[in-house]
Amino acid sequence: MKTIEKKQAKVEEINSILSEDISPSLEKLRKERNEYMAWMQSNSDVEMHERFCTAYTFFQALQMTEKSQETIAAMREEENQIQASCDLVEGEIAQCKERVKAIGREKEGA
């Protein structure tokens, strides 16, 4: 019987050590692990959102560049049309000047 009592006392001592020293340490470590995992998840989310924002900014820049190139092309086409109109008007002005000179010569000759 004494052996059983000694073993029971030893079990109670081990249980006491477990409940007083080891269990609180384990709970603290579990809590710290959970906090670390939450922190890692937050960091991962932040990095993902930063990459998304960078990609979106790049996409917007590409769209702006494409739109600017289209605007430039349209302006060049308009410039070409205006230049063609100017050339046409200059040709008409030259023809009118020639007619005025011809009419002036006719009047002098008559």
C-alpha cells in the first residue's frame, strides 16, 4: 500500500507541476503563436494589396499612354487636314492674284 501511496503522491506532484508551471507556459506559447499567425496573415494581406495597387497604377498608366497616343494621332491627322486646306486656299489665292494681274493687263491694253 505504501508503494501505491508514494506513487499517488508522485502523480499528484507531477499534476501540480503541470498545472502550475507547464500549462500556463503552454497557454502563453499558444497565444503567442496565434498572434504571430495573425500578424503573418496581416502582412501577407498587406503585400497582396500593395501588389494589386501597383498593378492597377501600371494599368492606368498604360491606358493613359494609349489614350495620349490616340489623341496625338488624331491631332496629327487634323493638322494634316488643316495644312491641306491651307495649301488649297493658298493655291486659290495665287489663282486670284493671277486673274487680277490678267484683268489689269487687259485694262492697260485696252
